[in-house]
Amino acid sequence: MSANTITTTATATVERPVEHVWAVLADHEGMSAWGPGLTVTLVTEGTPDRNGLGAVRRITAPGPMPAIVEEVVAFEPTTRFGYRAKAGVPFKNYSGEVVLTPAGAGTRIDYSITLDQRVPLVEKGAAAAVARVLLTALVRASKR
């Protein structure tokens, strides 16, 4: 990490067991249900789980935005999921990590976004907003 690397984390607790939240988080094609018009396809299968380490997913949304292509770089079932952007994001060295921790009968979700900051405060605010949006979508999907 460079001196200009920033990480921001959004946290929430959902009243669902860790295994349920993990099943939602690790289902790439299932992300299509997280937002209107979102389409997620698995481009490359991971190992040993098809959604695991090395998997590449392509996320498209309505409108003129380019597709986002991400590679899974951490896959520890029921505990930790990490990815890095390969294309389609406006941030340099963008990556995400989700850590799940049992919290009573529920699950604490820590959703972190890391990226290189080129314009002070601009990327930090954007990263925090992205972390909150992604966390909110994951929480909503986990409650189903």
C-alpha cells in the first residue's frame, strides 16, 4: 500500500446467521437481486468453489457506465470475502473486503473499501459512500 492508500469501513448487524449472510455474499449471480437492473455474470470460475478464489465476475448496471470486472482475492467461507477491480471503476487500485462475525444470533458485517487517493477528500468521501451503499444492499439482500 502506498502513502496515498485509504480504507473506509461501513458496519452493520443483521439478525441472520453467518452462514446465511455468507450464502448471499458469495453468490455472484445472486447479486443481480441486490439492485434494480443489475446483472452479474461469472466470467471465470474460482477454486475450489466456483465463486471462490480467482473467480472473475462482471457487473453491469443500466445506463452508460462501463461494466465492472472484479476478481475474488480472498475467500474464507463464513468469515472473509475480498475482491479487487480489474476494470470499470473510476478509482485506482480499488478493492473491497467483507468480514462476517457472529453477533449473538445475528451477524456483524464489516464492508471495507480500499483505493488510492489522488484528490484529497474526494476519493475518501466516495469510498465511504460506496461502502455504505454496498453494505446496505448486502444487509437488505440478507434479510430476505
